[in-house]
Amino acid sequence: MRTRRSIFEDIDWVMVVTYAALVLFGWISIYAATYDETHPSIFDLAKNHGKQALWIGLASIIAITILFFDHRFFETFAYLIYAGAILLLLGVLLFGMEIKGAQSWFVIGSISFQPSEIAKFGTALALAKYLSSDGKRFDQFKTKLYALGIIFFPAALIMLQPDVGSTLVFAALLIVLYRQGLSGWIFGLGFIAASLFIIALFLKQYQWTFFEQVVQGKMAFIVGLTLLAGFILYFLRKRKGSRLAVGGGYVVSLGYFLSVDWLFDKLLQPHHQNRINELLGIVSDPLGAGYNVHQSKIAIGSGGFSGKGFLQGTQTKFHFVPEQSTDFIFCTVGEEWGFIGSFIVISLFLFLLGRIIWNAENQRSSFTRIYGYSVASILFIHFAINIGMAIGLAPVIGIPLPFFSYGGSSLWSFTLLLFTYIKLDSERKYVLR
């Protein structure tokens, strides 16, 4: 068997260059978002862009260090890394600091760290390890149950913080299970659940009396749902198990629909409730809950086709958009670089995601293939929701744009995720399974 002459041999340099382009474009955008004429240097550590330069340097060290690891390390210690991430999530619930309504950070001096970022990496490794283990057949119910447990146990701990955005990221790993053979019905059920949730929220705004509910609103919807279930049961009455399945589905749907008010009021923070109501158009509060998104859309729209030019964005320069170097970094791209710049950024992300999946499908190792799909799923949900927030198509739940948003822990975790895959992918000529 041919021996490796260098750690850089067989590395997918296309992915590396795409990663570097996104990181550098993000750094320039952070510089534009936080530019101060009294601190013009892009390396000024007193400003976010200067700190980001430091984080990028450390991320580069992380990336190169990963390439020195034996690829078998990640599979061998997958469960141990997952267990360590779980312990960190438990620890942050006990000893973490609350920032912006969520107790999700460890803070030591000027350094802050979010364990949920490591949990994504650990979960991706553990899921790949479990599903690629000898004797595991995904068509068995126990295998599916254990895989779902690996995904949703850390998600439940993160929800207790509560951090809705990070919790939602873990749901993206269902894409991995779908690739393994999970029925598409799970996504259909998710669509139904989301639809019932939205309908219940729209009806929640009306303070009806019981009589009014019977005539219209919730009771009318429940009656319609009941008639639909009865209609389906009538046509499926001769099929075995159909009555039980439809009847059980009706009961679960009805219970879920009636519990939406409680779930919305008890599990979500008031600012999350306000943002969801604003997104759905239930309320209009452009100076309150909808302020960030309203200003972000103004900034992106004002960029036009080619943008206003580097450091020429008025919305950016006068800080109309809060969190512009983190959650709303994309509006800086839209304002200063316009449609052309936005198209380039989105194209880079889509190209990287496509490259990851393409390589994953050509792996001999099932562990690498499953891990690759996990990386693609995590990056995709961050990319889709973050840009969706900036243009008003997703609720503001505070998750960063990979490789772009300001912050050390997020950049390092995404670098760790991606370069672990790049390392595993470089071994595809040497592994036998």
C-alpha cells in the first residue's frame, strides 16, 4: 500500500480554498460593520475585526493540527468526545453565565466559550460511529431509536438553557438519518406540526368566548379536523391497522394543536415569542421586536445590484442594525456589495455544501460518509436560517453565519467540523470500508 509523504497529500484543496475565501470575506465584512475612523487598522485588537484576526489565526492552527491527527483517532474516540460534550452541557447549566436570556456560556476573564458548539461536533462523530458500527442495521427500530437519542439528548440539554437556535440545529441531523433510510414521512409530519403550530398561533390572537369558538376559530378548526379524519377512515376502513393509525394520528394532532398555547407561552422566552409573531405578521412592531429585521432588509435592499461600495454603507456606518457583526453580518454584504456580492457569498456556501456531499457519496468508509452528511446538515441549517433572518424569512433566533460571523468559539467549532471531514476525506484511498 502506498505510504503518505505529507499530511497535505490528498487534501481536497478546493474545500480548503472555499473555506479560506468565506473566512476572509467574513473578516472584511466584520471590518466594514465595526469600522471606526479612530481605529482604522484591520488588526486593531480593540475592535471586533482585530479580535477576529486573532480568532482566524487560532482557527488556522486548529485546521493544521487536525491534519496531523491519525484519521482513526476520530472514530476511536467519538463516544468519548460526545460524552465530554454532554458533561460540558451539564456543567454550563450549573456553572454557566447567562447572556441574552440563555445560560449557555462559560466565561473565564475575557474569554467566553459556548459548549453547544462542541456538542455539534461530538454529536456528529457519535452518530457516525454508531451508524457505521458492525451489525447495525438502520431498518431495525432499535437502531433508529438509539440514533435519535444520540441527536436529541444534547438538544434537550441545550433547550434547558434555553437556546432555541442551537437546539434547532440538531434537528438538521435528521437529514443524515434520511440518507440512511429514514422514511420521508418524518419530514411530512414535521410540516404538519409546523402548520398546526402556525394555525394555532394565528387563532391565539383572538380572545373569543366559548360560544364564539364553537361558531368560528379553534372549535371550527377542530370540527374540520375531525371530519377530515372521519373521511379518511371511511375510505381506509378495509385496510388492516388503518383505523388505529389514523385515529392515533388524529388524537396526537388534536392534543398537539390544543397544547400550542402552553408550549408557546412556557417554553419560549418573551423575545422569541415576539419575533415569531412579528415574522408571521400576527403583530407589527418595526420599532420593537421587528426592528433588527426591518433595518436589515433596508440595508440589503439599499445595496441594489452592485452595492454602495466598501465602507460606504450608511446603514452599516451609522449602526442602524444591531448585532451587525454577528447575527446580521449578511446585511453588510448586501448593502456594500449588493446583489453581486450576495450572490457570490451564497454561491460559495452552496458550492461548499455540494462539495461535501459529493465527496461523502464517494467514500469507502461509511463512518466518513455519515460524518460528512452531518457536517453538511449543520452548515446548511446555520446558513439557511441566518440568511433567512437577515431577509425576514426566518425568525430571529441568534445563530451565526458559518465562517462569517464574529466570534471565536463559532469559528473554531466550524473549522473543527470541516477540517475533521477534510482529514477523513483525504484517507479515502487508504481505507477499505
